[in-house]
Amino acid sequence: MLKRARFTAILLCILCTLSPSSFSDTAFDTAFNKHRLVMLLIKPETGRITKANMAASQFYGYSIKQLESMNIQQINMLSTTQVAKERETAKAENRNYFIFRHQAASSVKTVQVYSSPISINKQTLIFSIVRDMSSERLLQDQLWHYQQSLENMVDEQVIDLKEKSKQQLMYFLFRLTALALMIIFLVYLLKRKAKADLKIKALSQIVEHSPMSIAILNDESNIIYNNKEFEYQQLLRKNSITSEKPNFIDSYSKTNPHLVEVAQSMKQRSAWQGELMSVDVEGKEYWEFTNIYPLSATENNSRHVVISQDITYIKENEKDLRLASTVFHTATEAVMICDANSNILAINKAFSNITGYLETDVIGKKPSLLKSGRHDAEFYNSMYIALKTDGYWQGEICNRRKNGELYYEWLSVTALTSPTGEFEAYVSLFSDITKRKKAEHKIFQQANYDSLTGLANRYLFSSQLEHCINVAHRESSQLAVFFIDLDGFKRINDNFGHSQGDELLKGVAQRLNGILRKSDTISRLGGDEFAVILPNKNDIYAIDKVANKIIEEIAEPFSLGAHKGYVTASIGISIYPEDSTQPEVLVKNADIAMYRAKAKGRNNFQLFTREMDEAVRLRCQLETELREAIQNNQLSVCFQPIHHSSSEHLSYVEALVRWNHPEKGAISPAKFIPIAEEVGLINKIGELVLDRACHAAASWKTMVAHSPGVAVNISSIQFKQENFVEQVMQYLKKYNLAPQKLILEITESLLIDDDIQAYNQLLKFSQLGIKISLDDFGTGYSSLSYLKRFPVKVLKVDKSFIQDVSQESCDTRLIGAIYSIADSLKLDIVAEGVETEFQLDQIKRFGEGFIQGYIFSKPLSYQALTEYLLTQPLSKMPEKSATDEAETLAG
């Protein structure tokens, strides 16, 4: 029992050496205050008791406060010389404990004292564990006394019997008397021995059922006795002790290579203590702290006693503590520990890296030194309430580094409580999210604002419009949506480049910001389209005023480097709730009104009306029906004759597409061709016309000797296809039609772009023998430079000029100018829309050319044109026949 207590004390001493660095550590305080062993912390210089636990108070009979006001010399009854002698004795006996006499409040006690130096808060103290051994020493003394007395008595009786055997006869009566006395004494001794046996049995049961592993070894380290705990530990090591002479050393040799040192110590009959590692039946490691002591004057060849205890849990705790310490110091998250009064107790390296404060700067101070001033008292009060009620708070907070720089952190604070529920400490973990906040801000800007102008983008505009509509609904007010499109912006890009175009867009944004209020939302939807939300606009005249101001400001010239750029604004306006209560519909209606403003001549604004919506609805309906018409082959091609002006004979025909709607009847190309160009159907229509025109021209070759050629209108979209030349050649090859029989009519818009691809394709057509006719000349961007630069062979005078020629008002000056240009450039010329004899006579005065119009024929179907062709009198043909002229025109 003594050795078991010795081991327990030693083990606790070792455990105590693993104490934390400060009294504030909850685990250390709990272990110190609540442990049943008597524990004292003593100043080595003065002997002053600085801390005592509750067990010490109960043991000595003094309160903790009284003990912490005393010196150890007031308790230890040994003098300084006696203390020194006891230390020498302990050293000689290889003991790590001392035996002292301590003065308690009501008695003197013999104690074992285990002392070890410990560093707490950078202060070295003596950590002592005191154990009462008074009862054990008394029991031991009694056992030795009774055993010695028994042996002495037995020896005396043996001598006495020998002496009395010689004098049996003489001293018979004396022997009877002595025998009676002896019997009485033996009965007494037997009673005493029975009591001693009971005590030994009790001690044996204590050893047998001890939670410590205990075994006795002989000289060969074989186990000659072990208790149940030792056997259990052996079974865990897969090493049953049922064999006749199990060996202690062998059971550990596989997992402890240093056992040679243990064997050597046992051979020298010296004590050994240390840690031994084993592997259990599941393959898991577990550790034991083992003490091996030599025995002397024992029977049965007992030489050593082994006392060990499982310290796996302690080792795991040590590992956890090391890991926790490593994590604390190496964690990328900053850690700050504060006491119950919010004084900083500890920080890690990440804290210093993030805040710039070193440990010496913050220990003992309040976390408020990090305050940035960006949060009010209510913010910190809510944090305090959450910690008190929930014991936890987390959130985003803005603080200030040591250098004054602001930073954002994601902070988690946990309150630690004592077993009694009182707040003992606060642990704060935080990470620097400044970069993430900046990235989020950048992503927000990119997601919600236009990178060029800084205005709201389409997404943010939609969100703001929905919000403003909700506010207007609650307040029963109005709001206006402006849809702004810049007129002439493409010209800026074409003339000055896209970089200058971007500068102009920035300038527009600046002017809009200068005109409108901060409560108004300005957005760039894309390209040169802008949108504005004007909330609380119940006055229609105020809306007019804002729109006119925008138009005036944007019309002012923009400085674009060394140049000045001019654009105007076409604005469409829709009103909530009159025009719609839905955001998408309001924007759509404003867009419709904007297109009406462009149709009205641009540089103006238009308010949305229901008539506009109806027009758009009809247009959408027409688009759907046009798609069905193409799919159902409802489009047809007719041909209008073109006659020579002097011979009046047929020269060639123009192929014209027609749409005869099954319900609405004939629909003008002026209505559906722009829609086809806008929605991407023009290529299909163009291919249909080109195919049927080539087919018709090829069929006429078999009917007359000099068949007419055919002119086909080509959209600029169709013409700009990369493979358009190959498409045309496929149709010519398909119907075996000579290139000279085909004329392609284009508009001036194709030439104004000055596109190198368009020029190359025109050149290819010219080289193949296909002539190019410039349609509607004089109504677009007429320029003599285009006529000289591009391989154009035919000019068509637009019918708008011809319609102005009548007997009441005969102004032919523009027509004469166009004829002069054609004559100068040696170009053929065609007059469109000639309907009267007067108009025909006036045209003939300008020289030879070609006439197209109702004066000769309306557009005819293929069958009707075929019949018309066969009715042409050959006798009226001039010396150079009309068909020859047509071939000349086409070739």
C-alpha cells in the first residue's frame, strides 16, 4: 500500500509538470482546486505558501486564506538541519519524496512530501503534494513488533522445553504450571495473529483489487505474483500469464527497445521508473508509467515489485495539448484570449500578422484598442447581449491595424464558463477578409455597373425599377422611364474610332449625371442606349422639361481629342402606372416610344401611346406570319419590263418579290422587307427571288432568239455573306444561265460602309460579267467618289424624282443632273416609275436610256411576262435590237 501511494504521488508530480503557463488556465485550476490530494505552491526564496487547494485546507484544519498567509516553516516541525538530513537520506535511499512531521491545527502528522519546481507566469515555484502516512507507519510498526515478539517467544519456549525435558520428573508440577501458562499465552498470541492475518488479508485484497498493475518478479524477471489489473493489462498485450513462468521483460520487448536499460537496473538491484508502450488486441497503442523496486529479506525468491498505471489518456491529453498549442501558434486565423474583465491574456502569431500588434503591445489591455470607430455603441451592445445570453457571437466587423489602416475581419467570440456557470474567459477567432470585401465590392461593381461609364447596368436598372415601382405603389405616385438612344453614334465610331466613341459615351454619362438628381437612376443598357428612372414625377410638364434638357445637353458638341463629335438623342418615355405596372413592359413601351422619336426625325422625345403598342403588336404579328409564309411557300416573284427609251422595246426585266396573304391579300414589300432584314429572314427571301429569277431567264432563252436578262434586288445583309459570290454562281450553273443575263441591284448604303469585303465581292462579280446596278440613286448618300471607286455600271433614278414631273409642275433639273453624271461616267441609266406620256417625253429629252414603269407595264407574273415577251413586234426593233442592248447592258 505504501509503494502504491508512492507511485501515485510520483505520477501526480509528473502530471503537474505539464501545467499551463498561467493561473487562468481553466483545466489547471480545476485539477488543482478539486483534486483530493493535498497540493501547495511555495515560493522557494521565502517558503511562503502562495496557493493551497481545498484538500490542503481540510488536511491541516486551516482555511485556504490562512494557509496562503503562512510559511512552510510554520507547518514543518523539522529544523533546517533535520530537513537537510532527510534530503540526504532520501537521496541515499533513491527516494524522490521526503518524510516530514507537519503541524496541523489539532495534531501532528507524519507525511510524505513530493516537490517539484514549476514555472507559472514566468515565476518559479515549488509544487508540493503532501500525503498522510501516519496510519501506514503505525500499522507497519505493529506488524513488525508482533512478528518479532512471536519469533522470540517461540525460541524461548523451545529452550525452555529442552531444559524442562531433562528435569521432567523433578519439575513435573512446575512444567504443568508452565504449560498452562504457555497455553494461555499461545491463545493470546493466536488471537493476535488472527488479527494480523485479517489485516494482511485486507491489505492483500487492496493489492488484488487495486486499479494499479502490481506484480512480483524473481531474479529471472519471471512473474511469481500479479494482481487482477496486471493480468488484464497482460491480456491486452496478447500475453496471457497462464504459462508456468511468464517473463515480464519479454512481454514488453517487442514495443520497447530500451528494455536493456530496465534489465540492467534490475540486475544491479536498483529502482527504475519510466514509460512503457504496449499494443492492445485491436492494434492500438497504450502507455503505462511503471515503477520497479528491489525487494530485500523476502521469501520465495521475490526480488522486485512492479507497480504501473495506464497513462494512455494522459499521453493523449499531452498530445492534444501539444496539438492545441501548435494549432494556436500556427493557425492562420488570429486567436485572442481575454479574461472575464476583457483583459487580453494571450494572442497568437496570426493576430500580430493581421493587426500589427505584438504580444507586448496588447497583453493586459482591452480589445477596444482595435476599434475603428465605424461601429456605434448599439453594435457592441448587441454583441455583449449575445455573449451573455447565447455564449457566442459571430459577424463582420471593421477594425484598425496598429499603423492606422482599416481592415475587415470575420469575428467569432465564444464565452467560456466555469462549472458554476460564471464567465471566466472569452476566446476570439478572426480572419482578415479585407481582400474578400474588396473583391466582393469589385464583383458587385462589375455585376451592377457599366465598366465604361460607371452608370448602373441593365441588371441594376431592372432591380431599381422594380424597387421604385413598389415605392410608387405604396405612395400612390407616378414614375417615368426614359429610353435614350444616340443618333449618329455609329458615324462617330466610323470616323474617329471606337476609343473616341467610348469617350463620347463617357461624356454623355457625365452630362446625364449633371442634369438629373441623385434620386434618379441612370443606366447604360448597352451600346449607345441609356435609360433613366424618374421617381415621383406626377407633373407631365416636369417630365417634358427634363427630356428637353437632356436633348439640349447631348446636342452640344463633344471634345474628342483634336476633333468635335456631334450626336443627338431620341428619347422614348413611359409612365407608371398609366402605361404599365410591370417593369419589363414599362421599358418595352419606352423603347417603342423611342423608335417613334427616331421615325419623327430624331433629336426629339415621344411619350408612349396605346397606338404605338398596337403598331408594335401588328408588326410582331406580321413577323410571325412572314415566317409562316416563307415556310409555306406563299411568296411569289413577278417581273416588271424595262424598255429602251428610244426603241421602246423590251430590254430586260426586274424580278420583284410579292406576298399574297391568304386573309389580308397583297402585302407591300415596303412593309415586310424591313422586318425580314431585321429578324434575319432576308437571306431566305433573297435566295428564293434569285433562284426563280435565274430559272425564268433561262426558260426565256428557249422561247426567243434574244431573250431578256433579269435584274434582282440584293439586300446589303445578303450581299455581305462571305459565300454570296459562290451562291450566285451555283444558281447560274444550276439553270445554265450566262452571267451576262444577270444584273444585281444594290443600294448606296452598301457603298457608304466602304467595306473592303463588299468591294472585293463587287469586283468579282464584275470580272465574272455580272453587272452591278445602283438602285434608288439620289435618295441616299450619293457621292461621285463611290461611283468612281466601285465597279458600278448602271444608275437607277428613283421614282420620287419622276413623280415630280407633270404638266403643272415640270422640274427636271435633278433628273438632268443625274443623266449628266451617268453620261460623264459612261454609265447606263434607268428611270423608274414612268407612268405618263408627258413623263416619257421629258425623260427622252435627256438622251438614251431605259424606262421602267406603268407606261409600259405593271409587274407581271412569270406566265404573263412570257406572253408579254412573245407579243413584242420584232419589226419595230431598231437597227440595234432591244435584246442586243439588253445583252450589252448585261455584258
